[in-house]
Amino acid sequence: MDVGYEISKSKEPEILMHEISVIKQLIKERAHPLDLLRELISNAASREVGAKNIKIRYYVHPEYGNVFEVSDDGCGMDFTGDINKPGRLDKFLGLGFSGIVGIDADEFSWKGLGSKLAFQSRKVEIKTWTGKGKVLHVVVEEPWDAIEKGEKPRPKITEWEPTPKDQRGTTITVYGHPPHWKDKTFNFDQIKDYLLHRTFVGYTKEREKPPKIELSVFGKTETLKVGLPELEILKSEPSEGTVIVEPITVEKEMLDTKKKIKITIKGFYTWDDKKYGLGDVHLNTGLIVSVNGIPYFSWNLRDLGSGQLGVANPGNSKCCLIVECDEIRDEMNISRTDLVDSAITNLFKESVKELIRQIESMDRHLKFRQIPKKRKEIKTAEEVKNRKEKLESKDQKWVHFRNKSGEAVRLLRVPENETDTLAILWKLEALGGLPFKQFETLGYLGKGPDLIIHFQEDERSEPERYASFEVENIFWNYKPHGHTPSLYPTVICWDLGSKPKVRIEKTEKRFKFWARLSDISVRIYALKYIDSIYIGDDEGNEV
């Protein structure tokens, strides 16, 4: 019938495939489940399709799991059923290696990955219309199950006469991709990061009139601007601490074949990675390799022999460099996550290494390396200034010691850290102001126990030779610092803190406490509670 959406006829075309085992292995070599989106978007965004709008939708189906849908308003897909003159739909459903086997391919088509990755699913559904003839609707049930069994998936094609509601273009919906990921899902940011840095959405070249791209994840919708977002930085004046690498282009020639490759490197590196949103999780660090404008994968700069950018000046995670080379398209592996071993690959890698060395040898890079030192000096000067102003303030509180003759001695500001506490402890030791029979510091270790001392609490106590004491400003820091109580059973601190995280027991001495930690008791001496210690103002008045 030719009316409305009624089914006019249904077909089961023979899928055009090479050996199932080869296709199965090709599919399994995909590196990431979202590679499916990369390929479907590449198909939709090619110049030949002419789409003005591309919509990407992701949700979770209660039966199938992950569902990915890509729609475009491009030229649509025609179907011939003729292996010698395949239409777009024939190619999508059947041809194993697209342009590689001599069939005319679109701008980004290469190995027929879009359709093959779609087959690693529970169900594939396609609706397409070229604007002429019939609307085509394709359903492929359990394609991956068939491939796993060594069988060919059997797509069913239904066609009907278009209605006013039908629009030219193609919608591909893939249910349950991959089948074994049913319980693993993606959030909006994960998909967005991937789209912006591993697909056409992150196009690294200039593109006239790119399609409008809309992403919807669990109902949250956002329009994504085509273009690697980090490249926008190149259009602005960099702040101190960031080096913009303007495009540097070189051409290299294979000595034996005279084949030429053109390589362009650009991007930036910075000490302020957080300011620019750099992070390995965002897929925007290191050296991003772009082919035909699509950023396919990243290399660690260190693996390219970079002794500065890739190591510590500023380090791979603080670099976002893009290298473009269209001539290495056929040197990419099946999953498009690296290059295969070949003469062109070797020439490309050596050329990239030369470009990196060139960047590292520039005067601006030498100045860039000095910035952390400069910043540290500025920060230190500012901190010293602030400390001086605070010490000079009338509000500054001081720790005072009242000696045997009743004279008040100012020791230090009220401690703000462990170092302040140590300073007060050693001043009291020198003044003979500690309430112990013996306290002799023998060494400060810094790592492990802070102090090694000869110690005797009072006349009734046993002398302790080469005892290990830990020093803390506030005792509740003791456990979070990862100390093992059995190794450091004695702690000297300034105070216990308002809310110790362990049970504290008082003793007959105001400055002595016990903390019960599992089956170990920790002895605590708090300097603040020594009878001869008080807190006062700059003039010695108690406050």
C-alpha cells in the first residue's frame, strides 16, 4: 500500500560482509564504547551528507541498557540491494571496509567502523529518507549475538510513502551498546568531554558553516560549538604562566617514494592547568593527534622524547598541543587510537619530535621555566609581609612564661602550626621552664618521630633514654597524620583542640592527658596547661 505509514513491503537483504571472524575482531578492537558516537557523528558531519543539524541522544533502556542515537537532516541514505552499485544504506549495513576496498567514501569514512561498531549491540534501528521515493526503516535484532555465533546479522527493511511529518535525513539508534555494559552508564560530562576531544565536534581546523550539534543526556540538553574548545585560547592574549604555540608547519618527504606529508603543531602549555580546565580525565592533555581535523587520540609527550614539556616543565598534564597530519590517515590502527608501524609513521613521529625540541629551545620557553621560581619569591614576600603585619597588630596574642622570680618572658605568638609549638618547647627547655625532672633534646628527625630525647617526668618516674616523642600543634591532628600509636606513644602538643576525635582522660597534672586508641594508650603533654604559661598581649597583660 502507498498510503500514510502503512508498510508497503518488507525485505531481508543479504548483508554484504567479508568473513564474520574478521569483522568480529575489527569490532572488538574498539578502544572505548563511545567510539561508536565518534564514527556515527563522522558519518553525519561529512560534507557529502550536507547536514545542518546533528542531534545526539543518550539514555538507558530498562531492557537493553545504553542507548545511543544520532540524527541528522542531511541527504539521507538510499538502498539499491546491488553489491556492484551499493547505496549509502547498503554500505552502512554490509560493506566491511568502505573506502579501503575501492568504494567511493565520504570525507571521514575509512573502514566502515560506524556500522560495524553499531553491530556490537542488542538492536540497531535506522530511519532514513533522501527526500525522494520511500521512507526506509531498518531493524537489526541481536546483531552481536549473531556475529558471536559466526552468523550474519539479518536486517529487515520496511518502506513506506512519506507523510508531511517525515523529514529528509537519517536517525540511527543503537540499543544495548555494548551488550556486556548493561550495568555501566555514562553521565553528561563524560560524553561531552569525549565529543569535544575525540570526535568531529572537537574539529581542530577551520570549518565553514559547520552543522549545529545538540547533545541530550538523560534529558539534559546543550548545544555544542564545533571546534576543540582549548584552541579558543589561541585567539586571546595569554596570561603569565601560559605559552601559546602559534601554528608551526613543516613538510617532510619520504626518500624512497617521494611522498610528502604536511605536519602542523599548535596549542599551549601552562603552569595554570586548572584555570584552563586541563586534566587527563577531560582527554585534553599531552599531544592530541588530529587527522582530517578530527582529534582521534593523545600521545604522552614524554614518550616522544620530551625532556622538558613532558616531564616537569610543565609536565604532560599541563600541556595541550595539537598535531595535524592528514597523510597519516591510512596509518591509523583499526580503533583509531594510535598509528601502526610503518615508514610514514616513523617519519611522522621523528618530525613531531623535532617540532617539540624546537618549541623547547625557544627563548619564551626558557623564560617560562623561571616563572615558578618567580611566583614562589612573590608568594614568600607576600607571606612575610602578612606575617609581619599580623605580629605588629595590637590584636596579636602571645605566649608568656612566668619564671621562678615571677618575671614574665614573652616566648612566641600563640602557635598556629607544629613549628610554632616546637619553638615554644625549645625555648622552655632552654629557660628551664618545662615541668619535668629531665628533658634533653638530642635530635630532631622530621621524618618518623619528631624528637629523640632523654626524658624523666618526675622523681617517681623511670628515666627514658633515647625516647621517641611526637610533636603536634593540636592533638586531634595526630591520627589523621597517619601516625602509628605504638611507634610514637608520647605526644607533646600546644592544645588538645575543641573536639578531639579520640577519648581523652585527664590526670592529676593539668598538662598531662591520656588518649585511648584501640589497645594502645598515648601519653599527651599539652604546653598550654603548664602552670607557668599564660596567654597575654604584647605588654605581658594576661588576656
